[in-house]
Amino acid sequence: MSVSQLCVPKHFVLSEKYYRALEGFILSAKNLLVLTGAGLSTESGIPDYRSVGVGLYDRTKHRPIQHMDFMNDGKARQRYWARNYIGFPVFIDKGPNISHKVIAEMEQASMLRWVITQNVDRLHQKAGSTKITELHGTTNIVACQRCDYIVNRIDFQSYIESCNPGFMADIINVTPDADAEIDTDLIEKFNLPLCPDCGSDLLKPQVVFFGANVG
């Protein structure tokens, strides 16, 4: 079984009549808006939180970081970035699946007006979508919460590496949103990256964490 299949929850195959009904709805729609969530990316190998059997909540006791914990607790930030540093290369390597590609093709064929996604993986953009709102932000950008410093997440990965030469860890569990479960003893050895402009360690991905407001 592939990694992608391990992330996909149990489901049933729709009958032909439901496909035809969906096709008729799409073809007749004049202002089609597509709303997508975590389930769309599970077939790309990115797990979700709540699916029975394969979601994070069923596979581990770990829970996603809360916004206020990240903002107020240096240890929470250290844990977050140590895990994210290890998990990001796996996360960024994921590609769009057939659903992302079909949605992009619909945009190119002027069959839909806009996409709103709760996902932070940018797989819609990798598939070619351009008319899109990222409701919960994106992992692809990191911003300092104390000044105006902003950096691409791929470049930030190199910066973290320069702050932590030789830091390595095996992934115990792949979790959503570029996170990865690693040996907790290693986290203490991880050096938090500091903002190159102001020296703060409050560097945060432009993602709406749990407990924060969408705005």
C-alpha cells in the first residue's frame, strides 16, 4: 500500500447516476464556486486530522499547535519548528492529484469562477489554479511577528539548516501541514531560528493556526 493510500479514509464508490447529476449541475452553473478542504489532498499523501482510521486524531495523541501557545511559549515554537524542519521536505515534495488537476482544467475552460480552499499545501497552484483564496493561509511563506520580514519557506529551510548544522531526525509519524512526529529528546537540541532583521524568534508560517481567527 502506498503512502498516499494510507492517508485516504474508507469510502464508497458513487453510482453512475450521481456522477451524471454532478456533471449536469456543473455544466449548467453560471457562477461556480469550489470550496475544498483536507480531504482533497489525502490522495496526494497528505493526511488530514479527523478521518477515522487514517486521520491524525486516530493515529496519535499529538494535537496541532494552538495559536496562543505558539505566540507565548518559546518551547512551543522550538517544538514546532524542529518538527516542521524535518517534515517540510516530505510535505513540499507532494504533488497535485487528479482532483486538483480537474479543478485547474475547469478554471482554464472558464467553467468555474473561483476556488476557496482551507488547505495550506498550495497543491491547487501546483496543478495550475490561479483564481484561488487560501482561507487558512499557506505554509509556503514565513513572516516575523515583530517586524516586516517575510521569506519563502524553501529559503527558510536553508536558513534553519544553517542554524542547526547536522540536526537530523527520523520521522516516526507523518502528520498534516508539514509537521512530523520525531524523537522528543532531539527537540531540546534544536536551535530556534531568529529573524535576520530584528532578532526575534517569533517567526511564523502564514497559516491560521488552531485557535486563531480567519480574517
